[in-house]
Amino acid sequence: MNISANSAPQPVDGAETARIGQALDSLIARDSEIGERAKLRVAKIYGSTATSSLGTYDFSDSFAKRDQVSRRVDWVHQNWLRPIRLFYRLIPKPIRFAIKKLFA
């Protein structure tokens, strides 16, 4: 079907409008059915009080990005590890990959 950019939209008759409305209603019903099944699945896995798949995860130990700048979180950047990181970076790539595979 070749539609040019200058062609005006064709008017839609009442039967077509009714068919589109029925299709939308069936999609809405299907969507709510899938949503209810998902709620039941989450309740079955994480308990009846859970509202999402996060369950009862507590975000109180999280902190803001501005705090991440002043507070070191991971042990990789601690000072005692700097010589080890330097040594690791200076060894040839095949040996690095072998070490990486060994400890993975």
C-alpha cells in the first residue's frame, strides 16, 4: 500500500470505531489479567506483604552520590592494594588474563 505524504486521512466509519474499541477493551482486560497473575507470583515468592520483587529489601544502608565522593566504599581502592594493582597492570596481558581466569 503506497500512501503519499499529501494524502488526507480517510474517515473511519462506525463499525471500524466499534471494532477498535472492542480490541482496546480486550487488551485492557488482558493487561489487568497479566497484572493480577504477576501480583500473585510476587506474593507467592516474596510473601503477601511484598509489593514488588524487591521484597522486603531495606535501602537504609544506601547513601547519596555526594557521600560516595567522600566515603570509600570498595576495598579495591584502599592504599595497601595500590602496589598490587600496579604490579598487576604492568604484567603482560596473557598472564593477566590467566590470573583473571584463575580467580574468576
